[in-house]
Amino acid sequence: MKHNRGQWISNLGFVLATAGSAIGLGNIWKFPGKVGLYGGGAFILTYILIVILIGLPIRLAEFAIGRAAQRNVVGAFHVLNRKWSFVGGIGILNLFVIMSYYCVVGGWVLKYVIAYLTDADFYTGTVTYQEYFSGFISKPVEPLVWGLVFLILCIVIIVKGVSDGIEKVSKKLMPLFFVLLIACVVRSFTLPGAKEGISFMFRVDWSSFNTDTLVGALGQAFFSISVGMGILVTYGSYAAKEGGMIKSAMWICGLDTLAALLSASAIIPMVILTLGQDGLTMGGGFAFMALPNVFDSLPGGRIFGLIFFILLFLAALTSALSVLETCVAFMIEEWNMSRRRATVIFSIPMAVLSIGYSLSQSAARNINLPWFDLSSGIQMLPMNAVMEKFTDNLMIPLGALGFCLFVGWSWGTEKAWKEICPDGNVPAFFRHAWSFIIRFLAPAVILMILYFTLGKGQGLS
Ligand code: PHE
């Protein structure tokens, strides 16, 4: 069967879609939690260095594969070198697991939008937001229903092939998202008692730096800029053959990191004020427990809160669409399926996994799954922790390593660079630096991280 492959009408379409993929729940839901967990300033600095030195170059490598092969993430290797197809397979597996929990958290966002609109408990102050949130996720059924609504929305959009429209709308609204985030940062920095939170974030205390910081920063950075799973291979394959790619990659990584930093700045001082220093170790969920407090303390806060969660929903949706599109493109092209069939067949087992993730915070809280590392051996952890560790700390780094080794040592950085920068108008220094990173630096850092993940144990994500 010959498939009609889409193509971006303009470079802008490509930038929009890949930016939409990067900015999402990772920035607002995951990042602040990890800053709290892994020691503030030292984590942030490590994170930024990893984005610039490793994440950005791997983004370019992935993109080059896609543009050269003009195929999905697995098919690209069939064109370039079949032996490496397993790297595409790792990407798909990652996306499958990520999508299953992304939908659940996307559902939480939807719940908050509706709560802002209709739920009296939410704003009469009868319960704190922390109680509200834990009450909600510990219900067995309700979070599942919201997650399902989120998933169905994604399915409908992908089947109808209208994601471009969504990207356009969300791009138009993204500046507003940043404005609101900045307003929250200003508010949260001027709260009485905010000093503790600010210094936690910006004082780089190397005594809080350890291998966990490194593992956490790498996993989070790759997750957030959508690297190591072949998103960029797929989207790069829809890109026109001319035009360089470096500038847009820098913009996207920059904006993504800015969104993460702003959201941590808005959230962390409020976490310390409402939950105390110990609250920092609670990890995920800060956006749902602390941010509404920040809005409440702003004039007109309820409206801002509502708008913010609507925008967060859009950001989550565009990220989820990139995950689904990458997997569906693979199934359509490699397994000769129709778009509708591929979407449904992918989504059903994934939804089953979602149920596990969601219930592991409620009814199935005490059912644990094994996780292994060489120092503590087999440990039993809650399913949601195992799923996030599996993707962030193990499989995403592994996938990224595969892309580096393939481009650096098999396909060749020369050929890849021609795809990244077809006009050759970038100083040779950048080509050499990039090639050194892809061949040596990035693989070495990722191998070290994998050793720490499996060899030395690591805190909960
Ligand atoms: N990068 C997205 C975020 O930060 C999530 C994502 C992960 C998207 C993996 C695509 C692939 O929310």
C-alpha cells in the first residue's frame, strides 16, 4: 500500500508542531517536583547544562535521520540501516508507556478546568488544595474517567488528521501562557516568606549534588525537550528538504527550559510556604497543590487560574498528539494499517496501562512492582513510580544512546550534518563540536547515567 505522507506547508508548521511537543506537562507538572526532590539550584544548573550540551545536539541528530529517510522512527532505520531498527523500537516502547501516564495527568488538568468552573468545594476554601488534589487522585474511578476523556480527544484529533489546527491555536495562545506564568512568578517571589523558596532554587549548593541529581536531570531534560524517542525523526521526516534546523532547535529548547524555570519559580516558594521544607520531597503534583494558591493570592486570581489550566490543557494536548502521531505513523507505514485502525489498536492496550498508573495512586496503592538495581537488588515500588523510572531513567537514555551511536558511528556525522544544515552556512567549529558530542561526549554521559541508574540505585521520581 502506498501511503500519502504529509508534509509541513511551511517551516513554521514544523517549528510549531515540535515546539508543541516539547512544552507540556513535563515543564509544569514534572519539573518543579524534580527541583524539589533533587536539591534545587544544583539540579537546575545540571539540567540546563544537559539541555545545551547533550539534549540539543541529539535533537539535531534525530532530526537528520528523519529528514534523510523520510520515514517513521522504525522505518527510517529500514532505509538507512536495518540493523539499527531496534532503536526505533525502543522509541515506540517509550512513547507507549509515556502516553499511558500522560493521559492520566492530562485528565487531572481537565478536572481542574472543570473545578474552576463549577466546583464549590474548590473555591470556598473548605478544603486546602492539597487536600482537594489528594482527595481527587485517591478516588478510584473519577480520575480514570477524566483520563479517558483526554485520551478520546487525542484519538479523535489524530484520526481526523486535524492536529495542525490545534498546533496553530495553541501557538497563538502560548504567549499568554508565558505571561500568566510570569505573573505567578512575580506574585510568588513577593509573598511574605518567599525568601526560603527563592534561595532554595537559586543557591547552588553542591553538597546536595549527587548521582541522583544527574540521573534526574538527564531523564527530565530528555523528556521535556522530547528527545530519545524518535519524535524528531517522525516530524523531521515531514520537513521540507531545504533550510537549516539549528536555529529552530535552539529556540524550542530555550523556550521549553524557560517554561520549566518559570513554573518552578512560581511553584517552589508556595510549596515551602504551604507544605514546609518537607513538602519539597513530595515530588509530583505541586502544580495541582501549590499553583491554585498562587492564583488565589492574585487579584482576579480565579479567572487567571481558569485560563491557566485551559492553556496547560492545550499544551498537554499538543504534546500528547506528538506522541500518538509518532506511534501511529509507524503503524501506518510499517504495518500497513489505516490511520483509524492504527490509532485504535495502539490506544486500547495503552489505556489498560493507564488504568494501572491511575489506580496505583488510589485503590491499588499497596500493589507494588519490582524494580531492579545492582546495589539494592530487587525492590518493590508503586506502579506509577516504576513506570516513570522505566521511561525517564532507563529507556529514554537508552533510546538517546542508540540515536547517538547510530549517527556517530554507523551512518556518519558528515551525512547527518548535510541534513541539519544543507546550506553549509554555519561555521565549521559547530560541525566539529556537534560531531564530537554525538560520537563521544553524549554517549559517555548517557552510559554513566545508565550505570548510576542500574548500579547505584536512585530515589523515586
Ligand atoms: N515533552 C513533553 C512535555 O514536556 C512530553 C513528551 C514526552 C512529548 C515524550 C513527547 C514525547 O510535556
